[in-house]
Amino acid sequence: MNTPESQPPSPVRSAMSSAFAHSGAAIEFRSRAAKNVAVLDALTRTQGDSDRRILFRDATIITGKADQSVVHGNVLVIGSRIAEVGPGAGAGVDETNAVVIDASDSILMPGFVDSHLHAWEGQLRGLSPDADFDEYLDVAHKSLALQYRPHDTYIGNLVSSLVSLYSGVTTIVDNSHNSRSADHSSAAVEALFDSGIRGVHAAAAPRFGEWEQQWPADLDRLQSEYFSSPDQLVTLRMMDTTADADEWRFAHERGLWVSSEMGSDWVDNLVELHNLGLVNDTHTFNHVLGLSEEEWQIIADTGVKVNVSPRSDTLFGLGPSFPAINDALAHGVRPGLSMDNELSYGVDMFTEMSVLTHLQRGGVYQRRNASETDVPAPITAKDAIEFATLRGAENAGLIDRTGSIEPGKEADIILIDVTAPNTLPATDPVATVVAYAHPGNVSGVFVAGEVRKWDGHLVGVDMHVIRHVAEQSRDWLLAEAEKAASGESAS
């Protein structure tokens, strides 16, 4: 019988031990941890300094431009904006005049953009893992939504924003269709500001129950009270769940974009709205399911931005229960990606890209095997990243500010660790992001040059407190909904 002492040495263990001993890896590990602390200290001490320089050195850079080109080099950030990108970027910049980040073990890329998220539902995460759409409406909109206080809206938006940042999503389009009062809308906006995310608040009327009827007029108040500058992190638009002509005119008169849930099951008047001259390139359509050829041509001709929701469409059984990726591409429309809500699955753009890629390619091969004609081309990993970044920025109306790593754009940047077991050796950086990485691999997140996540942890956030208030809000909502269902008066 072989004892551990008598067994021959493992060649793997021997090689690792030798490499560890000769490379000084133990010392390097401790040194890297100390550097991470020092860098975070420097970043937080200089927060808000418009002249601060951050040099990301020796990174593998996915530019996020339409060709999804990959370059190796540096990224120099000055204040909130990207100043230089490339092998020679930041010449003359060092630790004496900048915060220098060693990014040699990272993929650096633009932060993801979630084109459509109902952030107010954040504390309801995981409540209905097996729901179809009718069950989702029953739980979220017809029951719990009616119980929301402004405080609950704040907590939901905060929880959703923080998990987005943790996951590498630096921008969300917050489709806030539970604006039961002016105070509810204020709470949603304040949570976006407090979280530090780049947010587009799309205020909307509730779908069910009593509310103050303050919408859409309340958009004027929100604009006046919270949105004094077009350069701030949080911007305003309308969400309209009914595609109403008067409401679209209201938004157009104020220069506001409009987000709408678009599909044959929800909207039957898109052609009419187009004939009235109310469809233009300041519209974002979510889902875009089951649309006619005429409706798709309107979208293509007017420049409407669209996004698909691979997990929502399939899990909830929306429309044809398959994301409209092929319809969009067939009409020359490059869609964004969106995660919709968290009642049944989590905010995770890595999974969203992977699910879309597998669904679309599986459908293509199935049609090929059936000898069908006019089969679309399979999408690629580069396509998936484009949808999750640049096209998301289009949906948010922010493509001039974010969505790619280019000089002049805001420094919305994420770092993905390529030393983890699931990401190394990062042979193809684009494939690594789409097919192998997950939110836990996001080691750093920056929004407008300010650090939001570092060394795998959200910065300046006490997650014990967040968990406590989220649980309190969830439990209160569930209790009040139960009282309402049993005929008791709400407290």
C-alpha cells in the first residue's frame, strides 16, 4: 500500500512549486495586495479632482468600438474622461504625477450598459424563479407594487444599481413603471445618484392600482429639481407602457427620449403613431417581439433604438418566447441587451451575452439542418460585446459619452481579472469575456473616472447594511400584500 510519503511526486505539484519558488510569487502576491490598498487610497483621496490622472498600464484593451478591436497598451484618464489609448498612451506619466494602475493581469473594456431594467424591483430578487409573465404581473404589479412606499422604491433602485456596478454594468436605463407619487419618483432618482451609477431614469405610470395621477406632468418637476446639467451622471426620460400619442407629444415637446415596451401583445398602434410623425430616433423600444414587417421597417427608417432581453423573453414566455435578434439584424438594426428585472434571475451581462449567443446560434444551426432557406448568419462573440456596450449606449442616448474606450469619452471602465481559473490564459480576450467570465471576475469598475468597485469589492458600501434594509423592505411588502389579499387594511 502506497503511503503519501512513498508516492512519486506529482509533476504538476513539482512544476508549480518550482515556479512559485523561483518567481518569488509569494512575495509578489503580498506586494500586489499592498499595491491594491495603496491604489484605492490614492483613488479615494483624489476623488472629484478634475485634473487627476489615472494611468492604466499594460492592459489588454477591448475598445468597444464597432469592430471590437483589441489593443495592448495603456489608457490615460484625466478627470472624468479618457485622454489617450494605445501602446504609447500616457508618455511622461508616472507615480509622481498620477495614480498608476498595473493592468497587465486584466482585460480593460467599456462598462456594460443595461438598456432596460426595472430597478425599483431590486429587493424582490429571487421571489419568483419559475414565473411566467402572467404570474410575474400578479406578484410584482398587481400585488407588491401597490404596497410600495417611497422608501421601498429607494431601496429597490439602490439594490439594483449596486448589483449592476458589482457586475460591471456602469449604465442602466431605469424603466421606473411604479411611479405612484412624486415622492416615489424622487426616491428612485435619489437612489441612482447615491449609488454612483450612470443612470437614465425613465419615469412611468404604474400599471395597476391607485396612484396620484401626477404623471406625466411630474416629469417637469423632476427636470427642474434633479436634472440641472446634461453632463451629470443621471439623466431623465419618459417611459410609456401604453404607446399613447399625447404622452409621446408631451415628451417630444420637452426634448425627452421615450422608452417603451414594444411587442404585438402590448402595442398595436405603432403604424398610427408613425403616421402622426411621433416615431423618431429619440425612442428606445424594449423586447420588440412579434412585430410586423411594416413595423420593423418603421424602426429601421426612423432610427429607433431597440434592445432584446434573451432571458426575460424566454423565461417569462413573452411573445414568440425567443429574442428578436434575427429580426433586428435582418433590418440593419444593431440591438442593445437588457435584463428587465430580477424576480427570476440576476443582473449578469456575461450570462445575458452567453444566452443570446447560444440561443441565436442554436436556432441558426437548427434551421440549417432542416435545409431552410434565408437562414441568418450566426452571431459572434464580438457581436455580443457590441450589443452589451456600444449599442446599449445608443439605447441610453449616451453613445457620445460612453460605450467604448476612446479619447474624449467618459471613463466608464471595467477591469476583468485574467488570473482566475476560469479566465486564464485569456487566449482570445473577446471570447474570454463572452464565454468564460462572470461578475466575480470584475476586479475594478470606474464610472466617469471614479472607482466604484476595487479588488472585487464595492467601494464605500456596507453590504451588511444594504442586506438588512433590503430584507426589511421585502418583508414589509410581503406582509402588506398578504394583508391586502386577506382584506385587512394596510398599516
